[in-house]
Amino acid sequence: MRAFLIALFLTVLAAPAIVAGESGRYPERTIRLIVPTVPGTPPDTVARIIGDRLAHKLGQAVVVENRPGAIGTIGLNAVARSAPDGYTLGMIALPYIVAPALLRHVPYDTERDLAPVTLVAWNYAVLAVRADSKFDSVEHLIRAAKAQPRSLSYSSNGNGTPSHLAAELFKREAGIEAVHVPYKGAVAAVTALLAGEVDFGFAASEALLPQVRSGKLRALATDAPHRLVAFADVPTMTELGFPHVDISDWQGIVAPAGTPRPIIDRLNEAIANALSDAQIRGRLESLGMEPAALGPHRFAQHLRVEIERWSHLVRDAHISAD
């Protein structure tokens, strides 16, 4: 028994050294980056931009794997259930932390089962109308909505998505009523706006930018805290007198809970290094995004605040997943 206890004691003492040794050699093989949505969406775009540079920084391949479904919870559950060794990571974004407030059952707890690594990028919504719309300003749009409540309709990427939440904040701040028409994703929502199925819509800057540049859509405002490089001529909601329409979508990287801190720090350092590259920053800004580079501690604080804020709005506005 004495020999057993001594052996057990030595094993416990050696465990941290083993973890440290493994962390010091990290990474030794391919890293999988799970994106819980389809290709072409902001989380997927950011994953592919940062994944290529991350692979260069770490000296190992980073494979982006799309696993969409159930408002991102299928992909993030796969991350939460993976070994906490740094070889499976996941993209997380605003819609996915809203999901638990929309769905009856989510098989993981965002704060308990996922470890924040880095908040990579900010992404903003843009309020737009067709280029031939009679609404040439936010003020004009509000006047029409107040004159005939619920006579105007607007598109979103779906219930509880950032575009929907932005519209709810706008309606609340402007004191208007309008009919919400949810679509399945940004492409469908923007297509509906182009076709005249709705009067206005909020969508991610990346999704709207090509249509605005081609002259098919007119951007009226962004919900960014300042003017965006890609929309330099478009005022912010704050400039127009609506400072509380301040929703910012974002994309970050998480790991399974229990991933050793040295590995989290190694990943955070590599991502921050990549985001300091002028080429990477330029690619993000050209899409209406901005690099963030919030490390594990600040990212965890951000997640906590966002979960509380948007779950309250979902309940107050009676938003459901249907």
C-alpha cells in the first residue's frame, strides 16, 4: 500500500510537467477549425482568412470544416465534445450565443463547455433599401413608418440573427412598427430586398457591399460605432441620433473547455500576430469588418455580457426560432 501511495503521489506531481511538455510541443499535427454554418457566411469568411495565416504561424495545416445546423449548435457541440488538446477549435459568433434563448434544448453550455481563445473580428449590420426606393434617408423611412404603422416590411437573415436584432433595436429606438419577414440566410434576405419583396432590410456589411457598389441597393446607415472603411460615405446610427442601435456581430475562436492554458496562449498569440498583418487587416476592412484581437480573458467577459444582453432582448421582443 505504501508503494502504491508513493507511486500515486509521484504521478500527481508529474502530471503538470507532462501537460507542460505536450503544450510546449504544440502543435504537432493538423488543427481542425469547425465553422458551424455554411460557406460564404461571415464566420466562414473569417475562418478562412485567419486559418491560412494561422497555419503559417503555427507551422501546421489548419483545416476549415463546415458543420451547419440548429443555429450553430451542431458544430459547437462537436467542439465542446472534442478532446481538449488544441487540435479541434470552433468559430463562434453572435447568432450562436443567442441560440440557447431561442431553442428548447442546447446540448452544451457556452461558458462552461467552451474556452475562449480570441475574438477575431467585428462585423456590422447595414440598413439598406433598393436603389430606386422612395426612401433616400433614415429620417424619410421613419416618417413613412410612423404615418402608416405596419405598412412597411423588412427582411432579416432569420429570427434572432444579428440583422433581426438590429432591426428590433431600430424599431424600438425610432418608435416605429414594421412587419418582419425572416429569410433563411443573408443571400435570401438580400435577394428579397433586391426583388422588392420588402421595403428595407438589415444585413451584414459583407453581404450588402457588392450590391451597394453595383448601384442596386442604397445603404442608409450602419450600426457601427464609427464609419466603416468600406462604407465611408454612410452615416452611423449614432450620427443620426440613435446611439442605442449599437449591435455588433463578431467572430471568435473557441476551444473545448479544459484545453491547457499554454495552448490557449499559444493560439491567441499566433492569431493576434496574424491580425497585426496589414494584408489581413486590409482584407477584413474591405469586407466591412474590423480586426478585434481580444484575448481569452477579455473575450470571456465579452461573451458573458453578450449572452445576458441578447437573451433579454429575445425574451422582451418575444422572438422565437420559428
